Amino acid sequence: MSEPKLKLTLWERARLFGIEAQGVKRAAAGIEDQPDIDRRAERVREQARKRAAKKK
């Protein structure tokens, strides 16, 4: 079952955009395995989930 779509704040979107941009720059340099980028993006999404749970 898929999880509901997260509602991200403008700041969270900007953080994810910056994290993904850094990942793209690394990929262009030939670095394919980027677990730190994945962890950072997942941390932002997890914070959004916690924030959404508090509002309910």
C-alpha cells in the first residue's frame, strides 16, 4: 500500500531541491553511490511526516 503524499513546506522543498542538486553534481562527476544524499533527503521527509502527525 502506498503512503499518502506528504505536504511539504516551502522550506522543506528548498532543502530537498538543494540536496538533489548536490546529488546531480556528484553523479555528473561519476559518483554513483550516494548514501549520504539519500539519508539527508529521507531525514527531511521524515521530519515532514512527524510535523503532519502532530497536526492531526
